[in-house]
Amino acid sequence: MEEKILDVRGLTVCFQTAKGTIRPVDDVSLTVPRGSIVGIVGESGCGKSMTARAVMGLVRYPGKVTGGSVLLDGREISALPERERRKLRGSEISMIFQEPMTSLNPVMRVGRQVEEAVLLHTDCTREEAKARVLEIFREVEIPEPEARYDCYPHQLSGGLRQRVLIAMAAVCRPKLLIADEPTTALDVTVEAQILSLLERLRDAGVSVLLISHNLGVIARVCDYVFVMYAGRIVEQAGTEALFERPRHPYTRGLFRAVASLREGGDALETIPGVVPNLLHLPAGCSFSLRCASCRSDCERRLPALAETEPGHKVRCFLAGEGGAR
Amino acid sequence: MSEILLEARELTKEFPAAGGKRVHAVSGVSLHIYRNETLSLVGESGCGKSTLGRLMIRTMQPTSGEVLFRGQSVTAMREREFKPLRKELQLIFQDPYASLDPRMTVRDLISEPLETWRLCESREAVTARVQELLRAVGLPEEFLYRYPHQFSGGQRQRIGIARAIAANPAFIVCDEPVSALDVSVQNQILNLLKELKASRGLTFLFISHDLSVVRYLSDRVCVMFLGKLCEIGPTEEVYRHPRHPYTRFLLDAVPVPNPSQRGKERRLLKGEPPSPADPPSGCRFRTRCPFATERCAGEEPALRDFGGVQVACHRAESVQTEA
Amino acid sequence: MPGRKRERLENAADLRLQSQLGEEERFWDLMRRMARENKTAVFSFVLIVLMVLAAVLAPFLTPYDENSMDLLHRLSAPSAAHLLGTDEGGRDELTRLLYGARVSLLIGVVPALLSLLLGSLLGVIAGYRGGIVDTLIMRTADVTLAFPSMLLAMVIMYSLGGGIVNVFLTLTLVSWANVARVVRAQTLKLKNSEFVEAARVIGVSKDKIMRRHILPNCLPTLLVLFTLNIPASILTESSLSFLGLGIQPPNASWGLMINTGRQYLYSAPWLCFAPGAAIMLIVLAFNFLGNGLLDVLDPRQKKQ
């Protein structure tokens, strides 16, 4: 069995709202093997970003992690006090966000911001820290690192800012890097550069948990994929298996929607309806409202995440029969 | 060929920038749009596509050049002369969250154009027309008195579309109408736009940064880089045989949702996009272009015709053979 | 430009989450939340309502007449008959305080309302029209703000003479500029918002855009300004009356009552303390309520 860098079991996040309690993350279990890129894919509001925040211990009020465990390299971190967790963040586990502008301090030179991360987590001197920053800048292919070191964030393009953030996240050689929609705000040509950068980081020993709504991004770099819908994992499989043999009707619908867009035709394939409001989830399968193969059973009981073949799990009653369309 | 509805002649728009510089958002763009066609405008952020879209419907005036609507120069008109044309030239916004006044009900929002142009005689007629528009964009009539925040992104975008088509415009600019939406909803909106185009005889200028989105909807595609046209031609031709190196890179960069294509060696654009305040001499793409020669630095390429596709590249022939 | 677009998209993502979390809050939801989270604001609101009720119901709350003298009981100390004692004319201090509340509250609310109307109108026009109109309005506002407001009020009152209408006018002229500045800033922000651009594309006229899109979206800010302007007006009027420039006797306002009570500060201190305490309470109450509103209506100030 391969070594797990991240092992999340039964993670649940609750939000108290004026109109009731919702669970944006509901009993999510996932693992990231060492030296791999694992993807979480889903649409907005499906809980993929909240899962990442929960793993980092960054769920904000009024949200609360109400259950589950998070093991980082075999060590339980979800129960650690905030002080301990803060030490882990940036050194053993780090995260980059969608918007590279708001994640950087606008009045501080970018080099110093990265340097700060080094000084915080190691006991090297300023000179050593600066050397490390320049080294990581070169590694993430920031052109003219010495000149960029003294730039302010607004002087850099979106792609460069994202590189700086990746540098900041990777400078302490974390075991796990969580990338939350790292390319969504970027142009396609820059996106391609950032994705190949993530691959190189993986090859350098940093495992990556990549969160994206973009199936193309997931297909390009991930080794294993989790599909989320309305707070739950509905399907998980190796990337090739998932794209060749999607089992869950939601996954299939997504794939067909994307494929029809590429192929054209008279009308595009769609998934009817809208993502359900988490306050009013159906009692059974949360996709039942939009599912063409929905049976009466689906509305009453929640299907379990069941293995259909080694490494491929699906949360659908019909998956085993191959009957879901 | 059918008649030309809208034409841009040598449109240029400059914005003042810090340090006395001028940002060339759009430089000398000429193009025409036929009646009842969809022309897509594709390019990365900062290439001037949104600016060009707004110039076409005169919510912005060009620094130089002119826009002709049904043969008349819209640019030269006075405000008062232009007023009746205002309702012919409409816009669908990118962000359905910001483009609807949060304090207005759906009825108020959709009736605003009807009332502005006095298209209905009574309150009842307005309500009936709003209901009809709601049906046309696939929303239930019961939504009449709800507020925008009660809707999902896709539903809001439908409201925005209902507003845009309410006054029966001739031409609509769609400024990235689906890029803020989820994949499963995006296709619903694209289907709706195509259906409306057919049923109401609309003409679209469809702006997008995503090449994969425009293929389905558009008759012709136009690729922009840094305020200039690179390539313009029938959609399938441009997708199958991209002649401008930039078009090729754009097409290559779109991640394919198929892991078996992963091993394929990709051409990545190197370096950073040049600044629109200080564009390179000659061809604006040359600093990132692997095909660039000395000629590209000295001489700005003009649009040349290649069997219906126009390309602004000195080396279009060799790009084609090397592919 | 693209940066702004992205920022908006980012906000949109937040909003989407918000709508997942039980939908964006409407005005009354916000009020309810304030009621839950900010007890001081609720307490202040109750206090204000009680004071208003007391002022309105004054004739039923006290057996005495506001102005009838009783020279036998001049300057008597608080007792069962006169809970707050009597003043130099033998009038019941509590009665004077209740009737004075009518004047003082009116003086708080009316100029605040007038300056709100004037200020928001000029602010929206300045912000939306821009150019020379903007310059004219805003430079006038700057000049108004540059004067110490008390001095300005004294000069205006001195040239207009006393009387409640003139007090209203004076206080309005002193406080419109602040409103105009805030509303202008808000207008400039809203003017660049996408829904205003959308209205322009549809062909809505400038006046109608200001009326239908910009002003309604300024309302939360205006509400906060209103509650903060009221105590300012009450205080200024108190000072003016204290200086003899405001409400004229025999009418009672709290400021005037302090002014007359001042002469008996040592022999009958209650004549100053009672109206002083009333002014302090109402000013604090409006300030707390205003801050409470600011907290819930401006999400940027939201506490974690």
C-alpha cells in the first residue's frame, strides 16, 4: 500500500444560519498518496473549497468542523490547538488561493513576504532566507528574480503573482500543497504554465491537492479525482478510469456537458435544474432531483459510497447495475 | 452574403494611464457583422475585447474611427439623434450578480426597458409582457415579485437576458455571459442564446476569453491580441486550421478533459504578456512568438485573406505548414 | 480593468456561498440580527421610543402646566409633589423637561431630515453629473465644513434671529455638507457599478438613474447618517440656546433650561442636572443606535 500524506476521514463542517443548519461538507473521506496530485472537482457551492479550508483548519465563523479526523503524514492534526496548527501551516501543509491579488499584502515587497514565511518556520538568518527566496523564485520560473524580489504586488501580472504565492507556499518544502482554483482567475496560456509548474513541484516531492471546477485542468494534471456534489463525495476514481468510465449520473452529465460544448451540434447537453439549496436537500440522494434515472428509492435513502471496481467508488444505487444514464 | 448590420472602421480607443502614458485598448480595428449572425470575439484579459464591445454599442466613444449601424455612422451622431437607436444596441453582462440592481424586483428589472421606451400602454400590458419575457428565457412567471438575491447565477443571467431582449433590439453584445457560471448551467444559457437568436432574428457579438465556449454558438470567430485583430474567419475553419500563431497557442492551451491526451507535448507560451501601455513595435505578438523574424519587429502585419479567413501575420504560410 | 473584473467575480463567489448559507440578508433580517447581537443598540432604541412617547404624552403624564408660574414654590427641591423640583418661576421642572423634549426632539429630527434631503440631493447630483456642477457643490460644502460649525451656527442665528424655524434652517445649513460628501462618494462608487451601466445601456435617463438606482442604494448609509445627525443637532441647539441664540423663553428646550438653571447652579443644582442628563441620554442613545446600524449595514465593519 502506498504511503498517505493526507488521510481525511468523515470530515463534516456545519454552518449555523438564521434558517437552519447546513452541512457544506458532509462526511468527506479522502486520501492523498505521497508524490501525487489529487483533484477535487465540483461546481460552486459543492463544498470543495470548504473541504480544503477544513483540512487547513481555516473554517471561519459561523462554520464549524463538527466531525472527522485529518491525518497529515500519519499524525492527527484536526484536534491540535490553534498554536500548533499555525506552526504546521506554511511549513508542512500550505495553501494557495484563486485570487492572487487579495492574498498578497499590497504594501509589502513580494520578496519580503516570501522571506517572512521562511523566517517564521526556520531559524535561518535574513541573508540565508533571502537566498532561499531567490532560489524558490528561480524554481517557480519567475524571470529576473532579483528584480522581482523588490516589486510590490500591483507591479506584477496575475500569472506572476500566482507564481509568487506558489513560491510562498512551497518555500518551506511542505509535505502537502492545497491549491484552491489556482488558475481560475488566469488566462488560458498562463494557466498552462501554472499547471506545468504544479507538476514539477509534485516531481520535486510536494504532494498536491488540487481543487477545480474545470474538468480540463483536472484531466491534465491529476492522478486521482474526487467528485463532489452538494457537500458529499459522489464518485472517486483514478483519473483515467473516471474519464473513461464515469458511473455517477452527475459525473456523466458534467462530462457530457463539456464534451458537447467541444463537439458542437444542434443543442448542448445540459443537466436540468439547478444545484439544490443546502438548506433544502432531498432526504435521499442529493442528485435525485436532477437525475434522469431517479427511482423512488433514490429519493428516500442516501446511497453509500460503494466500490464498483478497485479504486473506483460511486454513490449511486444504480452504479452497480450499470443502469444509470 | 447577407446584409451588413454593424461595421467598425479603424476603431481606436486609448485610455490615459499613469505617467502620461496612453493605454491602447483597441487600435485600428475594422470589422463587420452580418445580420442574424454571431461573431465571437476571443482573447485574453486586457486584449481590449470588452472595450471593443462597448464601442460597438456606443456606451463608450472611440478616440478615432467610427461605427456604422445599418450604414449610418453612430459615432458622429448627437446624443439626441442617437437616442432612438439606443434600444437597438443592447448588452448582456458577464456578472449576473453585479448587473442587477439588488433593490428591484424581477418585474421592475424587466419592465425598466419597456417603461423607458413606453412600449406598453398600461400596467397590465407591462406585466403581461414581462411574463411573456420570463417564459421566453425559461423562468416561471411566479418569479415576478422576487428579488435578484433569491436566484442562482444561471437564473440571474436569464433575467439579464430578458432585460436585454425586452425592447426588441437588433444587436446584442454578450460580454462573457457564461464565464461566471457553472459548467452545467453554462450550457443551458448558451442553448437559450442560440434559440433566442433564431426565434427573434438577433445578431450577437459574443465576447469570451474561452475558445471552447464560443465554438458552438458562433458563425465566425475573431481573435484579438493587445488591441489588434489577429485572425478572423468562419468558426470551423479557424478551429481546424488556425493560421495565426497566437490562435494556435490559445487553442493548445485550453485544457482538454481527456487524460489520455496528457502525454502530448504541449507548446507553452513563454514569458509574460507585453503591457498595452507600451506595446512592442511591429507585430504586437512577436515578443512571445516562436516564429518571429526581423520583419515582424519592423513592419506591422496587415490582415491578409486566406480563403475566407483573414490573418494578420507575416508568417501565416509557414505557421500553417509547420503545424 | 481586468483586476476590477476579477475582484467582482471573487465577490460573486462569496455571494454564491452566502446564498447557499440561507440567502443574502434583506433589510429586516439585518435589523433582526442587530437586535440579537447588539443589546446596546436595542436598549438605545427602546430609550428613544420611550422619550418620544413621553414627549408626545406630556399633558397626560403631568398634572402641571408648562408655563404657569407658582411664585410661592420657587426653586423648591425635588419632592413627592415636584419629582424634579421647581425652577425660578415655580414651574414644575419635570413638566418643563417633558415639554422641552418635544422641542429638543423636533430639533433633533427635523434638521437631520432636512439636511439629509438637501445633502443627498446635492451629493447625488455632484457625484453623477460631475464636472462644473460637482466642483460648485463640493467647494461650497468644503467651505461650510471648514468653518467651525458652532461659529457658523452662531453667525447664521445672529443674522436670522431666534425662533424654532430659524433654528431648523441654521442646523440644516450646518450639517448638509457632511451628508453631501458621503452621498457623493457613494454615488461615485455606484456610478461605476455594473447595474448602473446596465440601466444606461437600456436607455434610462440620468435623472431616473439617480432616482431609481443610486438613491435607493444609498439608503442604508443615509439611515446611519440620520441617526448620527440627530444628536449633533440636539447638541448644537443646546449650545445655541445656552448662549441665548436658540429657542426663546418662555418655550422650553433642554439647552435653554440649562441656561436658565445655570444661575442657580449652587442653590438649585437639579435645574441643570436634569436637562443635562436628558441631553446626554438621548445623544448617547442615538449614537449607539447609529453605530449599531453601521455595524450591520456595512459588512466591511463586521466583526469576526
